[in-house]
Amino acid sequence: MIISVPNFAFAQTPESTQKKGIDAALNKLGTIGKDTGFSKSENLPGGDLGIYTKIAMIINILLGLAGIIATILIIIAGTKWIMAGGNEEEVTKAKTTIKNSVIGIGIVLASYLIVNVAIKELVDIFAT
């Protein structure tokens, strides 16, 4: 039995079309950067982000990682609870882990709010 595989000829895209596509992608990335706060700020002298904004970005990344870890812990604890097989000690451990992880997520969210409000106020004070 012979299996035939069709051969497709792909046309080369002109260089100008590739350049337009790259420019469009870079413009979209710039827009995403402005929306997320990871681009240069036009409000500050020299377009520099400033030390307070850089600190806030680092703290926000760390808080995001802490939130991800807490979510993973909830998933692991839920799996342990399901797999406990009626063992009350394992169920209690899983419930405690879930409770502590939810508290941790609440602390992360509150910290995120406090950091961003404080940094916004500092930038407003020192940028003018």
C-alpha cells in the first residue's frame, strides 16, 4: 500500500510585508506595555520609570508569585483531601492547608493594594 503525501509550495512573503508585520507586532507590544505599566512613563523627566515605580514593579512580581504558590497549594491540598480515602487526619491537614492558603491569598491581595496606592502617591508627590 502506498501513501502519498501532498507537497505544498509556500510562497515567499515580500520583505516589505514582513517589515509591516514586525512593526505592527512591536506597536501592539508597546501598547500592552503601556497598559500593564511596563513601559517608560511619559510623565517623568527623561522618560525614566523612577525608583518608586521600579520597586513597585518588583514587589508586584513577587506578590504575583506568592499568589501563584498559594493557588498551587490549594490545588495540592484539594487533591490530598480527595485522595484521603476517609482518613480524618489527612482530611484535617488538607482543610488546614486550604484555609491557610486562602488567608495567604487575602494577604497578597491586600499587600498588592497597599503597595500600589502607596507607590502611586509617592510618584505623584515626587514626579511634580
